[in-house]
Amino acid sequence: CFCRVLKLWPLSFLWSKLSTCEQLGHRLQHLQVISSNKKAQNQAQFMRKANIFVSLLIDVALGILLVSWLYRKNRIGHLADTLIPVADHVAEELQDLLQWLMGAPAGLKMNRALDQVLGRFFLYHIHLWISYIHLMSPFIEMILWYVGLSACLGLTVALCILSDIIALLTFHIYCFYVYGARLYCLKIYGLSSLWRLFRGKKWNVLRQRVDSCSYDLDQLFIGTLLFTILLFLLPTTALYYLVFTLLRLLVVVVQGLLHLLVDLMDSLPLYSIILRLCRSYRLAAGVKFQVLEQQDGKPLRLLMQINPLSYSGVVQTYRLPTYSCYPKDSWMSLCKKLFLGELIYPWKHKGEKQD
């Protein structure tokens, strides 16, 4: 019944976009494994259950410690009091950055008309964002109070909530990045299409290839005008795109580090590591024999010793399945997307497990 409720449109959308919801779903699967009445058929299943139980226990214990630290000495109130000034400071820095871009950044000659339009457009969005933050300021402390209580569900849940809060607080940066990327991508693809027009080529959509094509004089004239306009407007658009892409990548890197930490805590086989530390003979990689006595006419005496599994082998063998937060694209593909203006989404891929 709970799964059917989550399939409703608003809940399914939030469940797929928020890292907190994904982590809660991951922990619910762990609870189902632990509470299952089915006995472990082999050692691998037993170790998996034990690792999940210890990981969940330590995660909740660390979360409770975090809650006790947050609610001691009214740290939630201090955090709420500093959050609004920090948001205002970030907005002011963005305004100064836009004012710098609307001038002559680094001595570059920009298209003044387009520069002013883009600058005022982004400044208006910052003004809306500041108004939204100040509208929410009376409720910030109450929101943080209830959000802090959710850390009782585990430290990983608290880290995912922090990642979602960062995403919400930097939503205006994401909007700037999307606007700049779409505009830059439109000009790049427009210039590439017009460049093919000059060479007597066109892109065949059905066959997904470049074919030869003949154009008349009017088409070449209009293509020349459009190519010239787009080419001279490209530096202004590219500068805005570059600045907001760097800001977006900074946010994505911070969220990626948080997701890496969450994945590390979810996948680390703590029970196996503790067992290897205290009772190494329980995790054997093999046996080795040592000669104790070897004399003529007497039986050979050997000492058999258990060769324990190395710590790296323990982690590789008993690591818990988790959700990958690594980019699926190679670095070359990522650089190509950045150059062409394609959107770079957070490196948290939903619904794909990594064994």
C-alpha cells in the first residue's frame, strides 16, 4: 500500500528528485532485510544481514549524537540566525558579479545591448530570490528544528537533507546555469548548422548523417546574416555561460562529496571489518603450513595456520550494494557536454544499484 501511494505523481516526483527520499527508501530496504523471518542460507547472506544491522545501528547512533549536539546550547537558533545573512551575502556577491559582467569584464568588448538584457534578467531573478528568502525567514528556525529531528533516522539521512538544502538554497544558481546553457547551446547548434550551409551540406535527421544539399542565393544571403549575428553575439553569451557553469559545478562538487560520504557509510561492511579485527580466523582466505619437525625415521610434524583475509579483501567481498553517485559519462564526454552547452545534472543517478 505504501509503494502504491509513492507512485502518485507529486510523491513520485519528489521521491525521485530528493536525495533524502532516496536514502529513506534505501534504509527501508535494509529494514526489510533485517526484519525478514527467512533464515540465511549461507555465510554470504548471514554476513550481509549482519553488516546491514551494524551499519544501520552505527548510522542511527551517529545521528542521535548529531541531534544531541544540535539541540544543545540552542545551536539550531544560531544556525537559523546565520542562514539568512549568508544567503543575503551570496546574493550580494552574485549581484556584484553581474554588475561586473555588465561592464567590461577583464577588458573584454561585449555586445552592450545583449549584455544589459542578460544582466538585468539575472538581477531580477536575484531580487526575486532575496524576496523569497526574507519571506521564509520567520519560519526558518521552525523548519530547521523539525529537520534536525530527522537526524534520529541516521547520519546518512542528515547528510542527504544537507544536500537537498544546498540544492534548494542554490536553486537560483541552477536557474542561471540552465538559462545560460540553453542560450549558449542554441547559438552553438545554430552556428554549426549555418556553417554546414556554407559548405553545401545539411543534417539528415532520418539517416543521422550529413548529406550534400544545394542552396539558392537568398538562402545563402540569409544564412550569412544569421551566422554573422550569432557569431558576434557568441562571446557575450559564452562569458555568462562560463561564469554560471563554474558556479554550478562548484555546487555539484559539494553535493557529490556528500553523496560519496553517504555511499561510503551505506556500503562499508562494518561487521566484517570488526570481525576481521577481533576474530580474524573467522574470515579466512586459506591456510598455510609450517614445518615444526622433520627428522629421518620420525613422522613429519606440521603446524596449520589460518591465513586471514586482508582488510581490502574484506571490503571487496562483503561490501553492501549501494546507489552509484559517480558520473556515468567519461571525462571526455563531460568536457564535450560542457563545450556544447548541454546540461550537466548532479552525479547522483537514481534507481541504479552498484554491487
